[in-house]
Amino acid sequence: MATTTLERPVRNLKETAHYFGLSESLVRRMISEGRLRSVRVGRRHLISEKAIQAALDGDNDGRIVSR
């Protein structure tokens, strides 16, 4: 089994902001600018561990990737 950097495979916006040490509004901006991938479920943004790791690694190539 692969070792993960997070305890959960998916985090909500508040948990992601806490993980990054940023405000929720800045994480929302990262999503809207395409720097952080998320999936919307109703009004909630869910961010996967893979998306968080990609944002930390800078692997988004400036593309809009949020849904």
C-alpha cells in the first residue's frame, strides 16, 4: 500500500485551507484561478489528496482544472 501525506483522500475547503495554512477565501481563489483542482458537490468544494499534492508541486501548468 502506498504511503499518503494526508489522513483522508478528500478534504473540504476549510480542511484544505487549514492544511495549507491559508484563509478559505485564498483557497477559493486558487480554485477559481485553476491552481487547485476541486469537485463541487452541491455548494461544497471537495479537494482530493492528489489535487493538493499537484498544487504543492506546481503541476497544474496554468490550466483551469476546477469543475
